[in-house]
Amino acid sequence: KKPGKGLSDRLVEEIVKFAGGNLMFSGPMFLEGVGYGAKIGRRMDADLYVSILEDELQQSLEYYNKKPEDVIFQQDNNPKHKSKKA
């Protein structure tokens, strides 16, 4: 590179590192290990939350041979968690 000149486009390859984006994931944890998870591809609402409980949580309970009364269910006080649907 000559002083005062920019780099040649033919010599530079653009690489984008840490290019933003996000990943939201939900799933249960047990003493024995992690349960089935769900990648959340949209904004979480009560309907999606209930769907995850019905699908991934139930599959996880079956996988670890547990009944609902065998586990301590914990969640925060987020409105979707406290909704009538949930």
C-alpha cells in the first residue's frame, strides 16, 4: 500500500465477525440433565409458552420417566407465565 492510498479491493476480503443476531431458546432442566428444547423464532406470547409446556416439557418428563408431581416447576412472574392460558 502506498502512503495516503486505501487498500486495494482485490487484496481485501470482507469478514464480518460478531454480526449481531439473536437466539432465543426455551427448555427444562433436570438433575439428570437437560430436557427437550425449543428454538423460539418469534416473540414469545402465552400461546407459544403453553405450546412449549405441552410439547417439550411433556416429552422431557417422559424421557426422564418423571411425573409432574416429581418435579419442582419454576418460572418468573412474566405476564405470559402467569396468564390464564398457562
